[in-house]
Amino acid sequence: MAATASGRQAWRQLLRNTPRGPAPKQQQYRSAFSRQISSTTTQASSRRAVPQSQSPSAFLRQQPLAQRSYSSGSQGKNTPPRSNSNQVKFWPFLIVIALGSGGYMLLVNRRKEMPPTTTTPAFSPTDVTVLFVLGGPGAGKGTQCARLVRDYHFTHLSAGDLLRAEQDRPGSQYGQLIRDCIKDGAIVPLEVTVALLENAMRDAITSSGTKKFLIDGFPRKMDQALKFEEVVCPAKLVLFYDCPEAEMEKRLLERGKTSGRADDNADSIRKRFRTFIETSMPVVDHYEKEDRVVKVDSTSTPDEVYAATQEKLKKALGDKL
């Protein structure tokens, strides 16, 4: 026991006499490593352990956003994910829309500054006299036109006759269209009718030198009238034969016994009456407002109707008749 006590005293004396300097490097490393282990253990104990039955990815999804870690390379810092560089940018579309709108407005302004285009008619009204002859189907237009041709050297052009001749012409591109329109009591497209009338007038002037025309059954619509006066020649006046539908239907049915026309039957006649009221009467009303209508009652005999026609035309045209 005495020897043991003497050894302890000698050890203490040796420690007191040993100088206190910096610790060896191995001791420093060992101390730093101990501190790091202690810190890691403390942080790990503060976190909720991942249950064994739950995957790490599912566990991370349950953590608050502030605790999730987004890799940033070697920095090791928590950073939010990068924004998607493929997001749609709208400013190019806005520029395209603005440029398109500006170009459209510039085009509109240029058109406003341009002088209106005008079409010169094929024939001058000072050289050529055109009378439109209108009236319902069976009003007697053809009968009265024949007498005016005989006595006053008019050229009679029937729009209906021209269309019927065109539908029967071999190789006509409008033949079937015209047949369908005539059968249904409908109106043939104005471009076709106006072209046929202009060609017929030109042929008549070239062959006989005549410059007075009775255009029978035309225009049947307001757009036909405007197109004809724009392209061919302005009309001097409208000769309108007024007749009740009952009388016109009686005449057409009688004519149908010998005419052989496909539209001289009861169904087609009634369709033609309806078409005339809806489309042709507005033409008569338009020219009447311009004081260019000569109206003749055609319910009496052909001779009486012709006498009234002569009287009214002489008053309206004078030397032009």
C-alpha cells in the first residue's frame, strides 16, 4: 500500500512539472472529430425518424417545404427549383397583332383616298333608246311589242326568248341552269341575262343599224336593272302593262294549249306570279319614283291596249318614238 501511495505522489509531481503547450496534432484531430460527431448526433435526434414501413421519398413529401433540400451542386445549400425556360412568351404575338392592325388601317385609308371606279356603259343613251317592257306573266307584253316593232321600227328583245334559245343551243354552259330556273319560275343569274342582252343589241346594231330597243320581261329584279344600266345602257323609261292575276292566268292556260312552253301550266304560272310580285314590282316602284314609268291598263282588247300605249309613248318620248 505504501508503495502504491508513493507511486501516485510521484505521478502527480511529474504532471505538475510538465510544461503546458499546444496539444499534439493527433489530439486536435481527435477533439474536432468528437465535436462533429456530437453535433451530427444532436441534429439527427431533433429530426423525426423515418418509419420503417414508409419510403424515404414518401417521407420527404410529407415534410414542410422549408425542410426539403434541393441540390445545388457542390454548394450544398437549399435553393428553390429553377424556373421553366420553356414558358410561352406573349410579347411576339402582341407585336404581330399590332403590325397587322396597322397594315389594315393603312390599306383602308389608301382605299378611301382612291377615286371611285366608274364603268362606262357599252352604249350611250344619247345614241341608243332602251325601253324596259314589264308586266306580269300573260299581261300582253309580247303582243304589244310586236305592234311597236311594226309601226315604229323598234328591235324587240325578249329576255325570256333569249334564255330559251340559249338553253337549247348545243354546247351552252348555261343550258341546264336556265332550264331549271324556267321550270321552277325562278330568276336566272343576272350576269347570264345581261350578257345575252348586250350581245343581242350589238348584233342588231351591226346588222341593221337600229338603235331603238324594246327589252321585254326585263329587268325582273332591282340588281338586274342596276347592272344593265351600268354595263350596257341606261333605260329611257319603263313601259308597264298592268293586269289582274286572274285574267293573266286565264290567258296563259289558253296559250299553253298550243305554245308547248314548259312553264305554261298552273303550278309554274302561280310561281311566276309570286316571283313577279316579290321581285319585279319593286323595280317598277323604283322607276316610278324617278318619273320613268308609263303605265298602261291591259285588261281590255289588244287593239284598245295598243291605242293607249301609242298615246302615252308619244307624250313621254315625242320625237324619240
